[in-house]
Amino acid sequence: MKRNQLAMFVFLAQGIGTVFYAVFWASYALALPSNRVLHDLPVFKIPLSIFGGLFILSIVILLLLSFLRKPEE
């Protein structure tokens, strides 16, 4: 795997993590000033499940790649 491809995959994983964090933060911030959280609503639960799963999968793939392959120039 070339260094450019690996960098793009890391960037993709960071983007997925950022979207997950934004949805997670919005589920708390949109309920303010109450102490209610909105992450059980389908509008938040479905994206959190999808992006959370993709984020964990991309982390596992990146960890496996880092142990199995050395980046080529």
C-alpha cells in the first residue's frame, strides 16, 4: 500500500469520526437547557449506529494495516 493511499484512508477515518462526534454532540446540545438527551430518537440513533460502526471498523482496519504492512514510498 502506497503512503498516499494510507494517508487518504486515515483522512477518511478521521472524517467518519468527525461526523460521528458531530451527531453525538448535536444529540446533547439540541436538548439544552433541559437535561434530556436525544440520542434515543431515530433521527440521531440511526446515524450514530452507522457512523459509529464505520468508525470502529476503519480503526480496526487501520490497526491491522499498521501491523501487517510497511508503507511503501
